[in-house]
Amino acid sequence: MNEVHVTSDMPLRAPVAIAVGAGFKREIASLGAMQNFLKEWPEAMRGDCHAAAMQACEAAWAGGIKLGAARQAFLAFAEKAGILWTGVDPVTALREAKIRRGRIRRAGQQQSRRQWPLA
């Protein structure tokens, strides 16, 4: 597939932060960057939100909608795709979840021992 990437720039008032890779953040700061990111998104993972975001970007380029509306469509896509940056490092979040599960498991084992003594 031979897609042309947008090189001109229409900066966003506030960049959209997305998670890429293992705990890395990428900021999308312009209409061109949003459209390029959407074009690079794997075809097998595209859906209605992706299509809506692409259409919104194209409409913003044509002046049919405001840039903020295209940004909102991109935010909706990022949220649905699970890549919207939450500010939490995924590696740290997974480590903390594992610690919590271990504590819950140990507490459950201690509780079951109290209820059922083996005499």
C-alpha cells in the first residue's frame, strides 16, 4: 500500500498523549500528526472509531469542521483502542496489580485457615 503522509501542519491547542510501546508516551500535536498516525494504524485493528477519526481529520483539512472536533474524534479513537495515555506507567501499574493480587490471595488463605482449623 502506497499512502501519502501529510507533511503540512495545523497545530492543536492541546496535544493528545497516547501510549506507544512498553510505557512510552507520544504526543500528537497537529492535524497532520493525527492523520499520519491513523494511516499507520494496522488495518486489521481498524474499526468504526478509526474511520470516524479519519473522516474528521479529512473534514478539518477541508474546513468542514473545526480542528477541535477532529481532536475529539481522535481522542475517542485512542480511548477505544486503549492507547490514550493515562499518565500511569504500564510497567509500574502491572507490578502494583501483581502485589495487590498477592496480598489478597494471602489474606484469603489466612481467612480460610481461621475458618477451617485442621485440629
